[in-house]
Amino acid sequence: MLIFYPRLSNGNVLWTCDSCGNTAEVSEFETNVVALVCMCDMKVHPHCNKEWYYERIYLSKHTRKKK
């Protein structure tokens, strides 16, 4: 499961922590699947997006499509 976040008018992605509700704007133009370490517990939220974002699976899929 992946959580897709909305894109703002400036092109940034609006991330929301699924644990505490903190928000942040993320400059990432390749995807709107985002995972960030939140200050509430110093863990990645949402955890389901961690592999996609931190291991750059989105980038490898994007690269494969171009070949």
C-alpha cells in the first residue's frame, strides 16, 4: 500500500504524519509518495511509503520506463 499526497500549486507535495498530524512541504518532482522522519517519534511516516521513497524504488521504476 502506498499513500499519495496532494501536490500544492507551487509544485511541492504536502506530507502529513499519520501518527501526529504534523505537515511539511516536500520538493520532490518525481513522485507524490513521500515518507519523512517525524519529530513526534523520530520514525518514518507513513511507514508504508518508506521502501518506495528511501530505497528509491520510484526512481528505478521511472528509469525502467525510459529504456
